[in-house]
Amino acid sequence: METTKKRTREEVRAAFRAFMREKEEERKAAQIRLELYHQKRLAGLV
């Protein structure tokens, strides 16, 4: 059975902020891809 290290509140918060920052970056990248795809569709390229 694995032993887990108890993290401090600050470590948990820092990990959560990093996770949320990564999710926000992924969301922005997906939005950009969607906009580019939409522009291509409007131009009749897809």
C-alpha cells in the first residue's frame, strides 16, 4: 500500500492554481482552433 505525503494548504493551493492555469490555456487554445476552423469554413476551404 502506498503512503501519501500530507501536503500543506499552500502546496494544495499552488497545485490547484497550476491546474486551473493549464486548463485555461487549453481552453484558449481550443477557442483559437475553433475560430480558425470557422474562418476556413466561411472562406470555403473546408
